[in-house]
Amino acid sequence: MCSMSSPITPYQDQQSSKKEQVATMFNNISKTYDFLNHFMSLGIDVIWRKKAISELKDIKPQHILDVATGTGDFAFEAIKMLKPAKVTGVDISIGMIDIAAKKIRQRGLENKFEVKLGDSEKLLFDDNTFDAVTVAYGVRNFENLPKGLSDMLRVLKPGGKAVILEFSKPRHFPVKQLYSFYFHAITPAIGKLFSKDNSAYTYLPESVKAFPDGADFLKIMDQCGYHDIKYRQLAFGICSIYTGIK
């Protein structure tokens, strides 16, 4: 098991753990989360999700675990594209889970998609349960990244695949400068206007800045025991897809 430095937290003035703070933050912003996600990414987040899910087409997974499932958008897209028998979603925020459950009922997908309140670092599933494990924009919120990645690996079946979609840091002019301005000036302003949680959208750029992206993230995956690890950048490095096999 590998280790990491102390985590960036949403509420710097609070003594509670990152895990507790992340749950509080997502409870606070759950009602505006979907709207702000699509609005602030100009809808490009939908394209990125589809690209990440395409990484699973070759293994045709029948049972998928979606970690940090949030309001379920990634899982809904996976159901549409991959036609699995079942998707199980876990999230630490009851506010997000409630919205996902409501969307499941509205779409009549109760037999296909089940959501549970759960901790990504202590997944309440047996070893070797899932054909695939996915996480979209969730790993940088883990309190202990190696622990979370190791537990995802544990519940994967041998030969199963993990697909992780996460923000990364563009490194080339002018995307780097434009991205930095948008993330540090525009994003917190829009978040403050719509979500009423000032800290949530200030935490977003800080958490991306602190996240070990690219080759650094692959090193952590390797240390945790994943094989055939790869990553590819999307949108000039704004986002990356990481894959690994058990």
C-alpha cells in the first residue's frame, strides 16, 4: 500500500476529516449539482463520460460498480451504452444518493441500477464481485487515495477493469492559462451564485491542483496492484481517463 501527503479539504476551518467534509459539501450542493456540472462544463462533461465508458466496451461488463456515483449520471450513461445486467452505485453523500434514487425511479430502472450510501475506502462488497469499477470525478475527493484504489481493486474480479475519469492540469499555453483563470475566478463565482456553498467551488480548483495526475497517478495505481495501466488526456489535458486491469 502506498501513501500520500495530507489531503486538501473543502472547509479549511473545520476539524472534521476530509471524508466528513466531502459528505457535507455534496449534501449542501446536491440540489444544484447536475445543473452546475453541465452549465460550467458547457455540456462537454457528457462527451467525456461517453469516452470513459467506451473503455469498457471490449470487456462487456455485466455487473458494474460506480464509486462516488453522485446523482448517477455516469451510471445512467453506462447502462445506455453497455447494456449491463446491473449497476451498483455507492456514494458518501445522502443528498446525492437521494437525487440518484429519484432519477432511477423516474426512468424505471429499479431492476438495473441500485444506489447505496457507502464509503469508497471501505466498500461493503465481497472480493472479486464486479466485472468493472468506474469513478467519474470522485478519486480526488478520497481521503486516502491508495486505500480507495486498493479497495476498488479488491472487489474487482480477476481480469476486471477499472476506469477512472478525473480532472487534470493542462500544461501548455494557452490552455493552461485559460483553464487556470476559469477554474480560479469563474467557477467559484458561478458556484457561489447558484449553490450557496462558497467553499464547494473554491475547493474544486484546489483539489484538482493538489491531485497527482498523469504519470503520478499511474504510479499509485501500479503500487496498489493494477496491471496494464494506461491514461489518455482529453481536451488538451483538462481531463484524463485512467484504466487498469486486475
